[in-house]
Amino acid sequence: MSDRFKLCLSQTTTLPRTWSEDIADYAAGGWPGVEIWLTKLEKHLDNSTLDDTIRQMGERKIVAAAAAYQGGLLLSQGEARKSHFDHFRRRLELCQALSCPTMLIVADFQQRFDETTLQRAVVSLKQAAQWAAGFDVRIGLEFRGSDTFCSCLDTAISLVDQCEEPNLGVCLDLFHYYTGASKPEDLDRLTKENLAHVQLSDLAGVPRELAGDSDRVMPGDGDFRFDGVVETLDRIGYDGWVGLELFNPVLWQMKSTQVAELGYTALSRVLKSAAP
């Protein structure tokens, strides 16, 4: 495994647990970073201060790797757009306070659209990146395999390229890469500059057309191939975070300390075995 890769665990993997439980258990499992689930953080801050939260992370030697996720920015209009961008600004403030370098956003292309809608989305994506730059936060655009548009890596990179914002990149989620329209040659378009974040998981015994987030399993326990992605990360000199993101309800029933330990071992193993 390349020493460049920094490993983080998404809080979706232990979604029913509290923020404080996550931070303690992730540290015990050897994780240096946490991929923040923003809804969980916001709930935690209802009864805790930001200073206490920062102190807690420092004591456990856990850093914020990324924050997920913000929706509603690209296609909303009118009052809905204002509400989404207000929420976005508050979340950018949280990321800045926690020294979280990257916020993930989704494209929200779940309905039919036309060229005008697409251009509006590009304008909104560019504006979101400019807002984030003011908070020293990078934006990672996540494509989703089940969406009607921006369902593949190639399209996500094209949208990022159109915006021409240096703090805007793509989030490469292996689950959406395999279950969507992405192709191996799409990896050739990745660069150190346009790749903002990486999320890995696996899928076993489920047709890709029917697979949902809850079907994600530990890397190495399913059918995904990791070698092409890891070779690409090495080729472009990627030195950012590689996260484990699972939404599996079976794992939610397990002790989170066990999930953290198993997850760290699994992610480390596939990165090492797939390294060129």
C-alpha cells in the first residue's frame, strides 16, 4: 500500500452511533481520519459546543478528512435555492472550524432535464466552489450511478472542467463507479488536481442494476476490482484521503469498535494487494 494514502472511515458505516462514540471507536480502530456525516455532526452540536468537539477530536488524534454531503445546490430555484445555499454556508463554517479540507456535494440529477437545466447546474456548481473557496474548503462532486445524468465519472469530470475552479474536483466512489455508466477509460481523465476524494466499498452477489447503498460490503468481500483504481491513484500521485463508506444495516447491528477494526484491516489489505 502506498504511504501516500491516508485512510478515513465514513460515519455512515456506524450510522446509529453517536458522534462521540464514533470518534472514540475510530481512534481505537487505528483510523487517523473521519469522513463526517454532516447530519450527525449537526445533531451532536445541539447538545455540545464546537470547541468541545474540536478538543475531543484532538484528544483522540482524529482529524476531519471530508464532510458528506450537501445536496440541493445545483438545480433548485427561488426560495428553495436560497434555503439550500444558506444551509451550505453554515456547513462551510463548520468545515472551516474543524479544519475539514473537503465537502462532498451531489449533483441531484434525479429528474428529466434539458440543456438549459444543465447550464444552470454548471453555474450553480461554479458558485458553490467559489463560496467554498472563501472558507478554505474544497468541493468534491459525487456522481451517482442511479441518477438520470452525472451518473458516471466521465460526466462528473466534464462538469468540473466547465467550471474552471481550482478548488473543485470529483469524488470517486467505487460503488457508483461500478453500478453506474462509468468505464475503465474514464480513469484516464483523473489527475491529482481534479480528484478531491476517494470512497471504497464492495458488492457481493447482487446485480449491479438492483444494488443499493445498503448492499455495500467490506472491500475484498465482494466482486469489485480495485487494481485499476489503485494503479490510477499511484500513477497520478494522489496523496489525499481514501475512505471506507458503507451503509450496511448488518454492520450497524455490530459493535462499532469491531466494525472499525475490521474496516481498517479490509481497506488496508485491498490497497496493499492492488498496489502496483
